[in-house]
Amino acid sequence: MPKIVLDTTLRELYRLDETQDTNIVLVNVRPTAEVQVNSGIPLSVNFAYQSPNVMTDDRDTLARLYLLLVPQIFGFIAGQMPLIIFDIENAGESHRDDAYRSHGQLIPEQRPQLNFVAKPSDIQLAAGAKIAISTPMDCLMSLPHAVDPKVHYDLLSKRSLALSGLPSPPSVVVDTILRPGEALSDRVLDAEIDRMTKAIKDRTLPFVVKTPQSIGGEGVFLIRDESERYHAMEVIQRELRRALKMMRQWNRQMSTSSIVLQDLTSGENVALSFFITRKGRTIFTSCCPQLVDSHGHWEGGHISYMQQERFRRKYSQIIEKIGQYIHGKGYYGPAGADVITDHKGSQFIIDMNIRMTASHPLGFLKNHFSVQRGLQEAKLLYPLFLDCRRQTFENNFQKQIREGSLIVVGWCHDKRGETSIASVILAAEDESKLRTFIDEVNVYKMAY
């Protein structure tokens, strides 16, 4: 099979504006809120997360998604950088083979250096090395970070965006008045939860409710009718009870037990991907329409390569505002933001994903798809639950893989080795042909 050549890599971007070689180690594990997916990775309590709308609570499935599939996708554009991947327990070596096979499609000069570990204490860093993470976690705190994890956590917060002064839809932040260490009896908790959720009960429809720290839409509720309000109230009340019990003196200033109510704004919704250099330059990499499923979960990104220059100009000012803001706080590295343009042409930041995002790889493949092959439309699908093994899938699409219109950016077999969870990028000359291509892939898709 022909090897894939990326337009650039994270390694090259990290080296921009640097006077010396940057020794960055990528650790892209995604945290889970309530299910411990690996005995060596405890749930994060100080850096608390919420996932009330998570697609499953199955430990093995979440382990394969967040310990292996997500790091493969994020690592696909790393370049020659060390990439830490946590082992899946009781899985033998098959999950490692999956990762090596995905990144083996790249030319050797652009492949990440995979390092598999069982737990964070197994991570060995060279002198002067620092980790770059997608989301701060308690278990990684002993390691030197490229960006202060408290600053990073704050930049990921929906609450912080609402209070940042950046252009975002009108929002109301409801903070708890309880303090860490207070005796939190059921009566006290019930009263505080009632007080905090009163804003949800009384607000005029439609609107959006968000928990402060969630990923992939797992803590976002669109409330357009009374049934959606009732459902959101039930879930948020349970989530607040858990969050209030997790408050610690250490994370008191990070506002882990808040909710954000926001106007529901309609318009063109896109995911912007960019990179902030060490000196604060903002490098645009892509603009993709937002794709979510019927449950509000993120399910991939779609890029039109012929439109990227127009999008770069259209969103240059808001990207620059975001870049200046987050660099001023001390962040550099890959970042994303969800932006909506209303009917008046005003642009609002719906969410800031100050980390690597799954849409990023699309912007690094323009030369591969558009320039060399005339494939102007591409879509990254995630997660794909497939009723087949990788070899079967690749055999059935060997022509497309050989021609370069299908790239497997992440793959993980289930524990029996019969079904799979995957992420692939499909490309075609136009949107009609891309839809047909997607339908062909979806023949192997399982309902989940």
C-alpha cells in the first residue's frame, strides 16, 4: 500500500518559533467521569469531569475508545514525537498491533514513537521532556507539563468561556454556595440542588444547559420543549449531587460544581481547528461543519478542501481573539473551537476545545486528498462500531485504501477479536459520491 504523507505534523508545529528543539511527549488519554476503565488509572477527582450523556457505561468499550482509539486518532498527525498509550487490561498484544498498524500507514519520517504503559507511574521521560495532554487528570500531576494543568483545565471549562469576555451567546452561570468540607447531609444537598436548578425550571424556552467540564457533547442539553426540560432536570440534579460530593479544597477555585444556561443560537455551526505557537502565533488548520447524532454525541467531521481558504478568511478574526486569549493564559499547542454564525453574520463561540480534537487530522491531509487525488470532500467517522475484523474490512475496501480515498486513523478489536471500534476518513470528488461511499462503509456498522 502507498504510504501517506501529511501536509505537516504536530512536531513541526511545536518547533515553530522555538529557539531550541522542543521535547514534547504526547499523552492523549481521555478521562471518564464515573467508570474506571483501567485499574492503573484512577478516576480524576480534583480535575473533575461530567459525562451524564455518555453513550455507554461498559468498562471494556470505554477502555477501547478512550485508551486506544482516541490516542491513535490524535497521534496520527503527531509526527516523530513520543506518544504514550495506556494498555487495555487482559487484552494481550492485539491492541498494540492495532495501533502500530494504523500509524504504519504513514511514511517513517512522520510516524509517532509509540510507548505502551500500564499506568502513569510507568511513564519514563527524558531529561527536559514535558507532557502535552488533551485533558488534565489527577494521575498525571506528578509529571512535568508543557502547560500548567490548572490553567489548561480552566480553559476547557464552559463556565470560564461564559465569563471570559470572548464573544459567546448570552449565558447565566449558576455556582454553588456550598464550601468544601461542609457537612453535606441529604437535606443540605437537596436544598442546594433545588436552588441551582431553579434557573432551569424557570427559564423561557428554548435554551441550552451545560455542565462545566464535559467532552463530545456528553454534558450538553438542548431544551426546546417541556419534555426536554424535565429530562435535563432529572439528569442535572443527579450530576450536581455527584459533583457537590466531590468538591475538595484543592479544586475549590476551579468551580467544578456549576451549571451554565445559554441562549440557543441558530445559524451555521462549524468546528475550527488551529495551533498556537510558543510565541502566540495562531496557525489555522481547518474548518469543518459540526456533525452530531440524534443523542447530541459528536460523530465526526466533514471538510470541503476547496472552501478552506474562504473559511480561513471568514473566521480569522475570531480565531485570533481565541488565540490571544488562551496564549495570554499560558497555553500553546493544538486547539479547537465550535463557532456559530447567526442570521446577522455575528459569530459566537459555543465551546472552546483547548486540546487536540478528532477533526484535526482532516486539515493535515489536503495535499493527500485534494491536490494529489482531486478528492475535495472528506469525512472522519467516529466512533464506528463495526461487525467485522479489520482484515475483513480492509479486504473489502482494498481498492479505496490503495487509491488513497480511505484512511484508517484508528482501530481497536473487541476482546473476542470479532467486532471492532474504528475511526476512518473517507474522501470523494463531491458530496454526492462521498455520501455513497459512507453508505458502503455503513453496511458493516452495528447499532450501538
